[in-house]
Amino acid sequence: MFARLREPSRSPKRLPLSHAPRLAALLFICPLFCLVGCEPNGDDVPSQSTASVTSEPATVEPVASDPVASEPATDPIDEPTSAPVKLEFGTWQEIEKLATTSAQVTVVDLWSLSCAPCLKEFPGLVRLSAQHGENVRCIGVDVDYDGRKTRPPETYQEPVADFLRSVDADFTNFVCTTPSDDIYRLVDIDSIPTVLIYGADGKLVREFVDAGETAGFTYENDVVPLVRSLLE
């Protein structure tokens, strides 16, 4: 009895001979089904795994063709714009002639990139131009050029233009080609910033210099009130 129970573990179980034809037929038919499922046949319904792959482009395609999604990330309207800069080169004699023959109240601001008070007050000329530009001629004059051949007036063109754009100075501006020491002598000033105010008749009405009795002048407290009085 014990020998019969242990007999199956010593030898593998064998299928009856009557099952052999069925097993052979099954082994023959299964590869055929596998071959039919892999062929790209449009008449057959794809298997679940094939359907998920072919449907993927349909999900992605509407997003790619969406006009909103294709717009640029930055709206051109929101991009910062720079004010146009009217920057010229001229001698002090040429600039003075322009100021005295404009037939308008004219404000000339002498300034320099190396002068901190000049840079602080210059936006006052920008505001004056914005408020009274139709009746007042505003002229900015950079006097950085000191006469050195190694640093001609053109050297200052780019940095001066950059500053003017940063404050939206859209009126007439000059890089003066007369050396700065000569300008001080011709205008009879000791320092800058200096603001010269000419009447419509071309005569010098007042000059504000950051020295002496007008030291610390400002556009708001000094220049603008005088200009408005000349316009009345």
C-alpha cells in the first residue's frame, strides 16, 4: 500500500494516448491565432493594446492644433517699448543759436553722465516737455566730452542714448562737441547741472546753476514756475 502511494513521485504522470491527437491539434491552431492578431488588417477589430496605441494621436492632435496653444509665450503688446531718441552732435555755438532762434520759450539743460545731481534732475525736463511740449522747446545737452582725442564725442553716443531712452527723453538732445571746460567758460558757469531759460524773443531770462545762490535748484520748485510765468 505504501509503495503505491509513493509511486507517482518517482515517475512523471503521463497523458493517456487518447488525448494525444487533441494536444497536437491545439499546438497547431494556437500559432495561427497569434499570426492573425499581429497583421495590420483594417477589417479586424484591434486588440485592446493596439487600440490604446492608435488612439493616442487623436488625444494629442487637438492640443497641437489649438490656436491658443500655438500663440507665442510673450504678447508683443506687453513688451516694453523704448522712446525715440533725437540725439545729435553739435558745437555749443550751434546749440546756442538753435535756442535763441526757436521763437519759443526754450529750456536748455547742461548735464553729464558722471554728474549724479544731473541725472537726478534731468527727468524734470522730461516732465516739462510732456506737459508743455507744444509751447516750450526743450533741449538736453550732454557735456561729457572733455577734448581728449582718445575719447571723441562719438564715444559717448551709446551711453547717452541709453540714459535718454531710460527716461523717455523724446525731445532734441545733443552730445556737445565743444570741450566741457570751454562750455563752462562760454556760458560762465562753475558747475552742472545748469538750466538756461530763454524767452520767445531769444534772450536769456534766467540760468539755474547748482552753485551759488541757485545751488540745489529743482525743476519743480524753480524751473517750472518760471516757465509757466513766461507762457502766461
